[in-house]
Amino acid sequence: FLAAILASSIGYMYLPIALGLVVIIYVLTGILSLERLYESIEWPVIVLLGSMIPLGVALEQEGGTALLAKLLLDITIGQPDWVVLTILMIITMTLSDVLNNTATTIVAAPVALHLANQLGVSEDPFLMAVAISASAAFLTPIGHKNNTIILGPGGYKFSDYWRMGLPLEIMIVAISIPALLIFWPL
């Protein structure tokens, strides 16, 4: 494992390939059984990502992301760039509350790139906004598996997520936008 991290760190090998080789070595040496490997894979996530990646590619190739970016720009016409960034963040957070965060990123990142290009500003704050907001799924128990896990044992109701998650998401936006503008200027 450490050799894979080292090989990736020095640029000798791409990290996913290095870690994939580690798994193969673990199985071949008996450190990890095939049954345990198979059981530890989250197949619903694999299927979801397998279906969302082609959707993201199709949106990009067929002009869907450009259309979504244009729609957002039309809605925010005349507003400062940071307002567009804020709205992108809120939309991505909302999408992340009902989709897996990786699937949300697959859909939202190309839109963020188009927005930045259309505005003539740096892509970095827009992509960082997507990364932050796709990871902030606090409004529903289905937005992240951790939310789902604690639903039953914690005795929570669906409305509890809104009650606690909405102030948290508002706080994330309120802190992230100024931080993004400082660390990744437009």
C-alpha cells in the first residue's frame, strides 16, 4: 500500500492504477479474499456512477451543460460574478441532497466550467464551489450514506434533516463564497 502511495507521489504511476494493483496483490497473496472483496464493493454506487458518467458526457457533447449554464446566466443577468457562483453552489447543494455526491459533481462540474468561460473568469472558484457543495448534503437522509445510516438508530425523522441541515448549508455558503473569492480569485 505504501509503495503504491509512493509510486503515485513521485509520478511513476497513476494513483487508481497503483491502488488497483495493491488490491490484486492482496487477493493473490491471500491478504484479502475474493468473497470479502466482492462484499465490500458498493454495487449500487457503481451502477449509479456507471449510468451518470455517460449522462454527464452526453450533457456535455450535446450542449446540455452549455444550455444549463446559459439558463443560469440569463437568470442572473447583470449580477456580479460572485452571485452566479453563489447560485451555482446552492443548485449543486440541492442536487446533492437527492443524488450521490460523485454523480452530482459529474453533472455540475461541466456546467461550472461553462459558466466560468462565459463570464470570462477563472474556473477554479467555480470548480471548488461544486466540490464543496456536492459534499454538503444535509437536507435529506438520502443525500449521503452517513445520513441514511443514522436515520433509524438516531430516531430521526425526515424533517429533522431540514431543521438542522438548512442552517448548516446556509452557513457553508456564507463561509465558502468569501473564502473561495480570497483563495481562488475570479
